[in-house]
Amino acid sequence: MTDRKAQLAANLAHVEERIASSCAAAGRKREEVTLIVVTKTYPASDVRILHDLGVRHVAENRDQDAAPKAAACADLSLTWHFVGQLQTNKVRSVTSYADVVQSVDRAKLVTALSAAAERGERGLGCLIQVALDAESGERGERGGVAPDGVEELAAAIGAAPGLRLDGLMTVAPLAGEYAGRQRAAFDRLMEISSRLRAGHPAANMVSAGMSGDLEDAVAAGATHVRVGTAVLGVRPRLG
């Protein structure tokens, strides 16, 4: 085993312990929570190692990094998640490799994703990114739609050819009433998810929690956690 593989294996084991312990504390089954490893800034060689270690879900946030990495790993059985703020001019590229876009936050993006998915003849899962720091009608500082805009966006995704409404995503906000209150933020997301599922029963995916707050997300009921640093290490500086 190479040094890098040994390092990633140890990190993964530690993250797995954290998720399993959090599930046990919340009275949940371990299989109710899916680990998504955020591989941004790390090379395709790391993605291959992670696959060898059993990881099947990976995430990226920049198309210029993700597209070549996904191409280099096209032979692997992986589900690719796009989690970054997405501009419409990047949609065609992102839909060529992403299985799920977790950062859908406006109608214009829904229209572009639908057209690209139809053109590429592939179905695309969509999560609505909820900004818990946004006022009505606004977008959050880190992207996302205000809570009162979720239902309208859900209807648009549900009616869009080539798209599938899978659920909701959030990033713990840095400002507003939920700043520094991750558990409260994730509980709020679960409330919004419950209302969404009343009209869209299949939209049961809730993506919340990262390296520093995955326990709070699991306790609240998240189905997916997005972990980067805790698995891959401190990210190298860009540029």
C-alpha cells in the first residue's frame, strides 16, 4: 500500500467512525447516511485511490477542474456530484459528467440544465440549494434560494424534461440567525424537506454537513454528508 493510500484509508476509517457513532447516537442505521467525498483541488489519482477504498460518491465545485478529472476516471463506477455555484455557461459541460447537481437555486439554471440534459440524452438529479441566510426573493451569500422560494423552484424542476428533483442541500450559513448554529440550521432544512416531500415524495435526499459539522447533520436527519478535508487533508492553496 502506498503512503497516500494508507493515509486516505486511515482518514476514511476515522470519518466512518464519526458517521457510525453519530448514527448510533441518533438512533439511525448507518446505511441511512451516504458519504460524498469532496475531491476539489485533488488529482484524479486520489479519486482512483478512493474508489479502490470503496468510495462511490465524489463531489466537485469547479467545472474547469471537474471535467478533466471525471474524464480521467470515466472507467470507474462513481456517482459525480456538482456542489459549487453554477453559471449557465458551464451547464453543458457539467451535465456531461455530473449525475447530480446539488446547487440549483434559480429558474434560469433549471431551464439551462434541462436543455443540456435533453441534448445529452441523460437524466440529471437536482437538489435545490437552500440559503438559510437569505431574505425572501434573494440568493444567499454562498448561493442558494431563500426558503420561501423552494416550492416554486421544485415545481419548475419537476416539470423540466431531463431533470429529476432529488431533494435539498444547504451549507451552514456564516451570517444571519443560524450563523454558528449548525444543528439549528440543519433542523430547519429538515423542516423544509418535510414540506417539500408532501408534494414531491421522491425528493427525499437531504445533503448537509461537512468535515466540521457532519455530526450535527446526521443528528438532524441528513441523508448525505459532504466531506473533503477530513478525508483528503488540508487543501493546497490555489494559484
